[in-house]
Amino acid sequence: MAERAADQRRVLFCFPAASGHLNPSLPLARCVVEAGHQAQYLCSEPMRGAIEDTGASFHAVESAMPELYSSRQADLIGAMGSLQEEHGVTDGFFITWQKFSAMHLELQLPGMLRVLQHWAPDVVVYDPVLCAYAAVGASLLKIPSVALLTFAGPGAREPEWRAFLEESRLSFGEADSELKHFEPHVAAVRRLKDAYGIDCPLGLRRPLGKLETLALSELTLVTTAEHLQNPLSREMAAAYQAEGARFEYVGALLDRPGARRAGTHKEHGPGTGPARENPTPASSRAPCPNDPSQDAVVASVAAARAAKRKVVLVSMGTIITGDTGAWCWHSRALDADGKPRGLTGREICHAAWAGTFDAFGADRAESGPLVVISVGPQKDPLGELAVPPNAICVPCVAQVDVLRAGVDVFLTHGGQNSMMEALSQGTPLVVCPGTGDQITNGGKAVRLGVGKNIDRPDPVLGSEMAAAHAYRNDVCKALQEVLSTPSYSEEAAGCARLLARTGGVPRAVDLVLGTAEGWHKAAGRGGA
């Protein structure tokens, strides 16, 4: 490592190739670099451009962890698809994730420890959901860590994991037993104990959804306001309190105008969920480009606002428009007998986009509301949909910049970042959730009075067309209601005031650098 000044700190960021987990960290890294400190990222190659835009140095996790990746294909969870194939596992996403959690950690730790020893960071900032290895490695070397939780508080994971468990068609006891009797998992747990003294649970963690690494970290930054977080069960609250977990609610972490963000990337590879229908071959796996079209879209929104036109923004998120996992563009869910059911991501998006056109489509570009739709990375994503002249459809939208320019209603998948970004600007919502925390967030939008929620259809095979048509109509009606009803905007403005008091990026950066400074002084470290 290059030498540094005595007052310069090194911050290592460890994040997955999942834009929803990575993007909130980017403004933190940018501020760390601009304050004269060093920022390093350990992440996957598709995210290089967005990371380097912050001024941080990028290092490919695949190169740093050959024990895991030298003969396996990287995916959002690590190399879960390859491990599935190696061990002949055909379970759904959730059970597979649990079966290979210890094995992932075992294969990730040697590389993580080498990175930490070589870079000697003063603090590690990491994603506690998909990068547990960062906190474990830092703890083993007595380096402080800060978790960045991009969910609606520490209670958000519990309902999500219960939903995952329900989708697996297994009871808690059945899933717990499967883990305890999966010999590769049992052997990995044993080896982690022997090699590092780490106690990994053999069965499902209790409380369900608890993030074990938060106990290893100095603090956890949470990207919401305390009054907007999901409720904690008594069991979960007691467990975190007993471990001394510290939570700091910093709200939406918004980057500066024009900053590059990671977006949807295509990552076709072996099974991370149900079989895909007509899978898309691997192609570019790149973040959202920072090209002139992004500025043009923002300028069009600003011009529409100046002309007193309404603006409607639509984004169904990076999972449903991508090609990774069980809920993507080509995938259907599986029923208890392993048969496909429900709508694919493509069918969901087409119905939502068509419903938007039904609600606001005009016969001239200058008429009616301006409709801006982020359609994702697929080839010909719109298919045969007729796009009205007043709609702009692009692969990726500078979402924060568009929201800042002014949006009257935002149709969103309900991811935590999109929710917080919209509410920070007082933008009301129509939530079309797909999976995970999106479902909980959709219900929250209704409870807060900031929008409507439209559940994802789950038709049996053969009923897809009727379900998609009904969904299209529901989207149309919900958009029209939210746009025409002032109370939704009024409640969203109230949420914006709450989020403005959390401190955002400046406070989050102060907490990260304060953690680094405290440890640096305690360790008596000078320049290196």
C-alpha cells in the first residue's frame, strides 16, 4: 500500500453486485475521498464504473477470493449457482442460500483476511446481508466495522425471511432439519470452528432473519428514519439488545446530482432459482451508463415541471428486469409440486407499463403528463407495447436526479432505496412489489397514507393472461387515484420532513470516520 499522511484514514467498502445494496454506499465513499482519505472497494466487476466514479479504488472480489471463484461463476450470493451444481442441490432460493452460507464463509474468509492484512484499513463498511465475510474477517483481526443496512430497520428481515420460508413450502422445523442433515453444511460449520473459532449455527437462525454480524460491528447505519422503520418483534429486539447492537438511522443516502449509480445488469448463469423460460444469453453486465441521455431525461422532466405538466416516473427495479434469481425477467415461481405458476418479470412489467400508458398516454409529446419509464437491460424490453408520444422509455434513469427535479407519482417495485429516495422528496407512490422487503414496503406505503399497493399476481398455469389484464387495470386505477388525491402528496411531504432530520450522508460519513478515528487512536497507529 502507498504511504499516507498521519491524519489520513483508510476505509474499505465490501458490497455485493446488487445495486440496491451498493448504491447507498457510493456517496459515503465519495465524501471520504473528498475529505482526503483513502477509499477502497471490494466488489464485483459489473460495479466497477459506478465505484470508480466516486474516486475510490476498485478491486475485484473474484480475484481476491480464488478459493471461492477460481473454478466457479460469481452471482449475487457469492457462487451459489455453482455450489448448487457441485452438490446436486435443487432446492429453492432460500433453503439453498442457508445450506451454503457456512461454505461460502469458509471459502471467502482466506481472501478477506489477505485483503485486510494487505490494505490495513482503519474501518470496514460492509453490507451485512450479503457480505458477512467482511465483518467476520475484520473481527478476527480486531479491525472495527460498520454495517450499512439498506432495509427498513433491523426488523425488516424477519417478515421477509418468513415469506421466503413460506415460498419454500417447508415449516421452520422442516427447514431446520434439512440444514442440520446436509453434510456439506455440517462439515463447513465444523471446519470454521476448528480453523477460526467461529460458531456458526447448524440450523436456521433464531430469531428468523436476525443478522448475526451486527453484533460484530461497532454500529449499523440504517437507511430510514427511526419512526419509519419496520417494527421489531419482542424476540428480535431482545436478541439485538442482549448483543449490544447499535443502530443509527441516517435516512436516504443520496448522491450528488449527476453522480453515477449502479443499475440493472444481466447475469445469466446456473441456477439461483426456478428454471427460466427462454433465458437471455450473457451480455453486458454493466452499471447504468452516465451518458448524455441521462441528462436529457432530467432536462425533460425539469422542462415539464416548468410548463406546469405532471410527471410520472416508473421503475420496476433491478431484480425483476434483470436475469438473476427466481423473480427475474424470464422466471416464474414454482408451486408445491415443482410446477411453474404466476407471472414472469416480463409479464409483470408489461402489465404495469401498459397500465401506466392507459392512465396517462396522450396523442402528442407535449400533451398530458410526462411519463418516464426505466425499462431495464433486456433486448427489446417493450416488445409489442405501443408507447404513447408523451412517454420516455430508456434502459436506465438517473432516479434520484429525476425525483429531485419533481415527480408527481412514482410507480415503483418498493425497494427500500426507491421508497426512501421518493419519500425524501415528498413523492407519493404506487407500489408494485415483487418479492422480499418490497412486499412489506408496499403495505407500509398504504399504512403511511403515501400511496397504493398492488400485490403481484400469482395465477395458476393457464390463467396468466387474465391475471395480467386485471393487474394492468389495477395499476391504471391506482395511478390515477394517487395523482388526483392531494392527501397522498401531503403524507409524503410529512415523511420528507422526518427524513430530513436524520442527517443523511454527512452524518453517516461522520459516524464512519469517527469509528476509524477512535480505533486509530486506540491502536496508536501512525502513517503507513
